[in-house]
Amino acid sequence: MQLHKDKDPPESRPVVADSRNSIRIAFLRRNIPAKTVDEITASLSKSTQCQYNSALKSWFDHCKENNLDAFEPDTTSVLSYITKEYEKGAKYGSINSTRCALSLISKNDRSRPQYLQIR
């Protein structure tokens, strides 16, 4: 499976639920040089990748079901998704991992208001 490095709409290319590849796609969509993206993704620990894998798989499923661009969500979509996860029984650690993963892949700064920022 080849990942496109351009800005094709999400429907036109496979979305990989693997966190490292998802983060790579997100950064390339921001026009960050591929070499820099390689360094950023290489710096993610295996435990962080595992935490983000679960969060991003669920997020991508949610986006597909709701016809949303996973990499450019609006604030309401992010908050609705996090609320849904909480109502399904997600604990604080899972919600925090989800928030961090979404903040990392989101291109749209409006989807990362102050209360979603990593501190």
C-alpha cells in the first residue's frame, strides 16, 4: 500500500490506522519536509505509538462513519467524539491519549482550542 504525500482528499487514498503512518500523512499534508517528518515519527516511543494506534483507529472509524476529514476536524466534531468516547466508558488516560493524538494529526488549529492543547 502506497501512501500519497500530496493533499488528496481523504476518500481518495487509504487511511492507515497505524499511528506512525497517520502522523506522517498529517505532517506531509502540512508541507513539512519528508526528512523532518521521518525524524519526528522516529522520535515517537513504542508505547506512545501503541496508545495512539487505538485512539486513531477509533477516530478514523468515526470520521469515516460521519464523512469527516480526520486531519482537519472542526472543534465541535472533536468534542462530540471525545464526549462519545467518555459516554462509552473511556477513562481519563484514554481520553487524554485521544486528545493528544488528535492534536498531533490535526492540521486545523481551530480544532485545537486552548482546552485541547497539550500542556
